[in-house]
Amino acid sequence: MLHRESGVFKTSYAADMALYPLPIARATIAAIVLLFAVVLPLVFDEYYLAIINLVLIAVVGALGLNILVGYTGQISVGHAAFMSVGAYTAANLAVKLGLPFWITLPAGGLMAALIGAIVGIPSLRIKGLYLAIATLAGQLIIEWIINHTPAISGGAQASIEVPRPELFGHQMRTQGQLYFFLLFFAALATLASLNIVRSRIGRAFVAIRDQDIAAEIIGINIYRYKLLSFAISSFYAGVCGVLYTYYLGIANYEQFQIGVSIDYLAMIIIGGLGSILGSILGAIFVTMLPIVLRLLMEPVLSMFYNSGEMSAVISSFRLVLFGGLIIFFLVIEPEGLNRLWRNIRNYFRVWPFSY
Amino acid sequence: MWDELQFALILTVSGLSIGLMYALIALGFVLVYKATDAINFAQGEFVMLAGFVAAIALAGKLGVLGAVAAAVLVMVLFSFALERVVLRPLLGRPIVAVIMATIGLGAMLRGLPPITVGGETRAVTLPIGDTPIEFGPISLPPVQVLGVVVTLLFLAIFTWFFLKSRMGVAMRAVADNQQVAMAMGINVERYFALAWAMAGTVSALGGVIWGSMLGVDVQLSLVGLKVFPVVILGGLDSIVGAVIGGLIVGVVESLAAGYLDPYVGGGTKDFAPYVLMILMLMFKPYGMFGTHRIERV
């Protein structure tokens, strides 16, 4: 990632597929792990760690969506609904049965994977626009069902309060403790994605994305792999929803409405479709955008608006910037931040002797 | 017994009239898809934008005709600009890119009003009063009657246009096969622009009518969510399909709201059309009147 190669010396397929392309990569990864595990929590206080925690949660969701949209080429406009499925499953298990997080978390993920695969069934017959509309319908229908079934949503406000997760008998109270909890799952999700996309499954996904009929002809069972892609992607989404629920301390369907689905699509487009690093960069970018925007705009806007109007104006401003960025990246740089990063790296690869 | 029949009749008629108003918005979507293969996920936001223009023009004492003209003008110019700046660079790219670009555009359009002209709800008052118009046992608000009239008018115009006029035939040729149309000496780019202009006009009138019914604010864009069931039921590239799909969606949601809402606590209006749409997608994805596309590798 950060290291510079002097050329391509790979002589075997295995070397090309290796997770560590160069011996120095181990050192780079070790440095990154050190940065996240030791330096960041020491440097930042609770407020900034809370923001980083949001980023970590978004990373999990963006990785999942990128497997579906970026690698398999199946669009989903209903990802937030899968998150809500995970969130409410975990919340019900945690509150009604008192189960710990290491059961509720996979349970939420698996439930989301099941629902995701069901919503993905139309993808066997339809694609592109039709699939986008079908997943949009999935979003609205799941949202409506959760909202109208007190057994799932926990009654009038459609929200369930969830206690913070416990580890070895200690409840995580501070953002610092949650940070390590979330960092573990974000790292696990990244590692899993890296391995999925370079495996047989990942290759099949890419073949389906590039031309699904051709993929079927060379012997890929596209039904199985399309549903698998929906299931894996929704599993990530479900886990993301569970993590967010533990982070907020409450499961509420308003946190998982269609706008969130679009936020996640924005993450992977801005970050780069079909790229693990891109998903992470996009998650960081999109999560930080409103926070940075608020920080920059508040001093200026407070001269014109009172605080109530100001938050409405800032959220509208965010929407405009968001839409603009999606269009900008689609038109100008379809490969997103990941491509920009690669361009910078390629420039420095032979720097300062570029000829 | 008689009361129940009358209840069902009222629901059906009101659903039919609302359905035609949905069809008006869906027409904008279908026209663009038919001619240019582009998908507009921001159709609801188009309607909202037109509503804002009309409301502001009315507040600026332009009169009703002036407001409609302003809305049409702005929407046509806006559609042109959209086609040039956003959609043309995306030609030949995966369909997901176009979908996402229009979703992004929708987000932009929803964010714009509160930071430019203010997000409060505005009224579009049309000089048609608000005394319900009676048809035997049924009475409809005048806005809905106007919506029905405008939709039928557009339907007649488009039918004539596509069947009889030279430009309409050319546009059908462009829709059928762009390369062959080009070889036949048809200026394809001009017809793309024309299709967007027509969609802009339809959206403008949709904005005036829906705006006067619901009031103009950012929430008005939610009416765009109804476009999808309508066009899926009817078939994406069929104008007749848009109208029939609109009627079905209107009636289904009206009946659902009348009969199911008391049992499940509301909201079936927004839910029922989507269930119907999912069924359609599973069994007949190209809708009732849509063209089957055969894909070759």
C-alpha cells in the first residue's frame, strides 16, 4: 500500500495473488496495525474516537455493498433495510433473551443474509434498472413491515434500547473501549473481503459482473453466485446494523431509511467500485463529510441563522454536496478515490527520475 | 349493502383520478426511457423543482399562465442541461452509473431549496376554487379533475405525435435503434434533446398540479416513489402502459387505504403498490406493454 515497488518481478500466479506482494508489505501492515491499535486511541479523546467509531461501522457496511455492486455488478438500493434487519434481530435477542454480543452479532448478520438472499431472488431474472427498482421495493417493504409489527419493532416508537456489549464481564462504557470492539470487526471484515474477492467465489463474482451470460456459458452457476453475493453482502450489512445498534444503544428504523442506502452507494462510488481500499476510503470520506462541513460552516452560518435553522441548512448543504460528488465522480473519475490514490502512487513510484 | 357499494365506488373513482395524475408523472419517465434509454430516478425531484418554480412565479404576481409557462421553461432548460452535462458523458457506461447519477441529482435537488429559497411549504393556488365537483354520488376535488383532464390531453397529444407526426416517427426510430436511425439521416442528438424537453414539460405540469394538491416543499419529491410501480406494471417504454399502470396503482392504493388501513394502522397506501410491483417483476418483468429485450453476448 504505502511502500514503493521498483518493478514487477512476479513469476507465478500464486505470487500475483499473494496478500503480501512484497516482503516489506508485512512491515507496512504492521505499521498500520500499530497506528490503529496503539497510536490512534492514545492521541484522540472521546469525541474524536466517537467519530472514528462511526467510520469503522461504515467501513463494514461499505465493504459488503461493494462486494455486491462493485464486484458482482448487482445494484442494491435497499441496503439500509438489511442493516435494520440485523439491528432488530440483535436487539430482540439481546433484550428479550439476554444473549451476549457474540451470539447476537452473527445472528443479526445471518438473518440479514437470509432476507437479503430473498430480496435478491428477482436478480435471477432481472438486472440493471429492474433490479434497482426491486431492491428499492425491498427497502420500502422491509421498513414498513418492521414499523408495523410490534413483535419486531418493540412497540410505539419502533425502537428498542440495547445495553452496551459486555466482554469478560465488563461492559463497554467509553468510546475508547467501543473503539477496540469496532476496530476488531472492521479489520475482520476487511480481511474477509480481501480473501473473498481473490478466491474462486470472488472470481465468479467478477465474471458475472463483466458479462453474466458469458459467465454462465463457461460454467459458472450464476443463480447460486448471485444469491451468494446478495447473502454475503447482506451479512455485512446486518453486522454493520448490529454494530451501529450497539454503538447508539438503541435500534430504531429511522436510522436505516432509504437515505442511508444512498449514503452507502455514495461511499462505494466515491471510494471506487470493485476495490477494497476504495470502500474504506469512501466510508471515511462520506462519514467525515457532514462532520467537517459542520465544523467549517457553523462559524459562518451562525451569523445568519439560529441553531435550529442551521442544522436544517447544513443537512441540505450536505445533500447538495453529496449529490454533486456522486455525479462528479461518475462523470470525471469513475474509479473513485482508489484510482486517485493509485495515480499518486504511480507518480511517486519512479519519482524523482520519471524517465 | 348499498352504502358499502357506494364506499367501494368512491374509493375506485378517487383512485382512478389519482392514478391518472401518477400517470402524468410516469409519462416523463417513460418518454425519456423510450427515446434515450436513460433512466431518471430523479423524476419526483423534477416535479418538486417545477412546483417550486410555479409557486415562486405565482408569489411574484406572474399569474397562473405565467407560472405554468415559467415552470415549463425552467424544466425544459434544466432537462437539456442535465442531458448535456451529466448523461451524455455516461453514454455506453453500465446502467448502474446512470441510475446512480440521477439518484445523486435527486439528492442535490432535494438539498437546494432549503439553502436557496427557503424550505417552508408554499401554496400553488389555481383559479379553480376548492368546491368539490359532483358526479352523481361521487364528488372529486377540482384539482383532481384538472389532473385527469391534463393527463388525458397529454395522452391524446402524445398518441397523435408518435403515430402521425414526422418527428414522432423519427423519435420512434431513434428509440428502436439509434445506429440505424443515424444512418437514415436522423439527427439523434436533436431527438434526445426533444425527448428531454417533452419530459420536462410533463414534469412541469405534474409539478403545478401535484404542488397545488399537496403544497410545495421538499416532501413533494416523494411522489416520485410512485413512478416505479406505475412504470413496472405498465412496461418501461410504453406510454399506454404508463397510463394503465397509473390507473392500477391509483385504484390499488385507494382500495388498500380504504379497506386495510383500519386493521394494520395506516401506511398501506405506500406499501400495496410495491407488493404488486414485486409480483409483476417476478412473473412478468417487462410489464404489461413493455418491449422484451433479447440480450446477446
